[in-house]
Amino acid sequence: MGFAALKIIHIGSVILSFLLFFLRGIWMMQDSANLQQRWVKILPHVVDTVLLSSAIALAVIIQQNPLNDSWLTAKVTGLLIYIGLGMVALRFGKNRAIKISAWIAAQCIFIYIVVVALTKSPTINIL
């Protein structure tokens, strides 16, 4: 598979993964029964597997190593934080306030990861 096709798969899975997370967060805040649907429990894992696989393949193709490239290290670190916050938001948060706070924080981390991916820089200049 070529670089362009892999990049499209990666970007598409990033978008789909975020949209699913966002939707599940809305349903969490509404205490919706939709969160118990079978597809809601399975599809995010499938999408995230495609996302991670395409990310690894892209890193191999462009010969980038998270141990040597600080922007990729920042993305991987951000991803781990995003996953942890997502777990708190959708599963392990002790109460509604903690879950919502973790959900919002996870979205901030997601934005950071996207900015790092676009700029290839681990630092964000807001001003």
C-alpha cells in the first residue's frame, strides 16, 4: 500500500475515532442507553486498531522513530494521555463531574496531537 493511501486511511480513522469518542461522551453526559449497544462497544476498538496500525506503517515508511523524533514522541505521549483520559471519561470516572472533566481534557489533548502532527513540532505557540 502506498504512502498516500495509508495517509488517507490514517486521517480518516483519526476523524472517525474522534467522532465516536465525542458521541460517546455526549451519550455519557445524557446517561443514554445508546452506550450499551453492541456496535458502540466494538466499533471504536476496530477503528482505533486501524488508526494505530496505519500510524505505525506511516512511521516505518517515512523512517520516523519516536525515540529519535521529538514530534513523534509528543504524539505518542499525547496518545497515551488521551487513552487514559478517555478511560476515565467513559468507564472509570468515579462521578459525573470527573467523567465530564476527563472527556473535555481528552479533547484538548486530541487537539494537541493534531497540531503536533500538522506542525511536526512538539511545542505549540499560542501567541
